Amino acid sequence: MRRQAVALLVHKDVTQVNALITILRPSFDIYVHIDKKSDITPESVDAKNVWKEITVYWGAYNMIEATVFLYRQILATGIPYTHVILLSGDALPVKSNKYITEYLSARPGISFLENRPADEVRLERRRLYWFNEDLKKRVRGARKFLNSFRMIRWLQRRLGIWRSVRGFERTGSQWTILALQHVKHLVDKCPLSKYRFMAVPDESFVQNHFTNYGLPHERNLIYAHWPGKRSLSPNYIDEHTFLLLLNSPYLFARKLRPEVVAVRTSRFVRVLQRIQRYGEMPMIQLDV
């Protein structure tokens, strides 16, 4: 049976990252990129294929650069994976490795991603110019008006200077499961430079590429719960949600608090150990 590759983008909590790698390594080939500004060292990550090349800021173009860097490394191996699974270090599988491998091996040529029309908030990420900024960094008081990047966008709004959004009308989660041939198509043909001055381009470049080229895909299989349209990060998953996900169509879920996978006695870890041991979904009694 053909294998799948896992591309991990990480920046903190190396214990949590290694716990995820330990779970996945028996069945998947792991490729890791560490944010260059992170205090994690390549030697501390329990994987063979580890790089620390690109400084990554939330919502900036360098998130695409780190993602595509890993895609290129995976393609360069020449290994005929069925899919490449893009995950963050705070994700966990909610199915056994055996189930995930068999599920994806039975669906070669099909990718799995969230792909929906962009609302006005997300279309503005294309219309205005953004400059590889850390969009999670809060700027308050008078400093907000002294920021040259913000002033440029303020002038754009005042003067009605907008870029066309044609071909950039889609959005969705950056965490995807892509068929290998679609990864190659994306790397070879996506006009990545056009995303350089967008905000949060990692949540649109794959979706726009699949839509513009008509590539086959189905619903995303990586779960996350977003509290609101303008939220910058999904909610942490609690134990009840995690257990419900075991019997859902999802294969993976994020975000999980570091202590969940760092503590061996946590129920999350014990349930995952049962799933991996038996290769099927255990019957879990949910406390309602």
C-alpha cells in the first residue's frame, strides 16, 4: 500500500510536536519546517527530515513560502505518495493510522480542503496592499497612526484604490490533505508572487488554485472550530469535542493545548493509544 507524507509547520512546544510525530511515524513519512525565529532546534525534533529555513509571521506571505518549501522537499524525493497532509504541531489524529492510510489510499487523485467564497473581510486582504507583517501583533494608541503600512491602507480606502479580486475569490483553512499530483500542479503552476502583498494568503492560495484550474477535491478532513469571522485562531478542543470527533468523518483535529499530549495519563492520549493498538475506532462512552 502506498504511503502518505505529513508536512508539519511548527514554531513552539517541541514536546507536543514530538508527541504528534511519535503517533504518526509508524505509518507516515514526516517532513518538518521550524519557524526560523523559534527556539526549537532541528536536533530536538524527533524526525529525520527537519529544516529551519524561513522566518514566519502569522498572516504573512512567508507562511506560503514555508509551506511550498516543504512541498518541494517532498516532491524532490520522488516517492509516489498518494497525498501530502499539511498539519500544525498542535494537531492530533482522530482516527487510527491504519484507517487514515486506507482511506486516502482508496482515493488517489482526490484532495481534501475547505474551499468557500471569500466574504468582504477576506476580499479586502486582496484589494489592499499588505507587507509581510505580523498581523497578530497588536498596535495601540498613537503608534497605530505612525505605522507606515497602516497609513498606506488608510489612504487606499480613502482614495478608493483597490486591486482586482478576480481569480482570488476563494478562501478556507490552510490545513489540507492534497493528492500528490495536485501538490506538483500547485508548485509548478500557481502564480505565487501574486500573493506576496496579500494578508493571510495561506488561507486562499490553494483554494483559488483548485477553483481556477478545476482540480477535483472534497470537503476538508481536518477539524477546527472558529469562534467568529474575525477570529485569528480557532478554539482549543476540549475532551468532549475530541471524543465526538472519533465518530465523525474527520481524520485530524486542531488545536489542542500542549498539556493534552504532554501528559501521558490524559484521556486524549489513552484513547489514541487504544485506536492505534486495535487499528479501529473503539467504542467510547461519552459523558453527557
